[in-house]
Amino acid sequence: MTGSQRNDPVHLLQQAALAHERGLLAEAEQLYKKVLKKDRYHFETICRLGVLRVQQSRFLEAAELSAGGVTKRRWGGLLRSIRSSFGFGPRRSEPSCN
């Protein structure tokens, strides 16, 4: 596996989810943060990091992630992230929100 593959958001999310399932919360947190550095609108990562925050009893941060993931972020970026998570590309007729 090359360095670029290891830094791919999909690979990082898979590694984070595996660490999270194994109870390695600190490792999972760092990997989730790496994904969000590459794509700050990555919907699944925001959700999983919110769950992790609840497990750490960091309830305010979990709530901020949940609310911020929808209300404070640009809708266009969030929509693009959701589409890419499900394997859909951008629509040509859709105006850009950037």
C-alpha cells in the first residue's frame, strides 16, 4: 500500500471505524480528524465522531458536531460529501454554493 492510499479519506475512515469498534477511541478520534482535515463536510465521519464524543462523555462537543455538521457548514459541501459517500458525482445542473 502506498502512502497516498494510506492517506485516502476512504481508507482512513475504514481504519477509524475499525479502531472505534475495537474500543480504541483515541486512535479512532485521530483518524476521524484526519478525514475531516481532508473533507470537512464528510457526513459519515461527522456522525461517527459525534458518537465517539458521546462515548467519551463529551456531550457538548457531540451536540456541536451534530448541529455544526448541518447548520454551520455550507449546504453545498455537505451535499457533495453525502453524494460522494454514496458513490454519486455532482450534478451539472446544480448551482454551486461556494
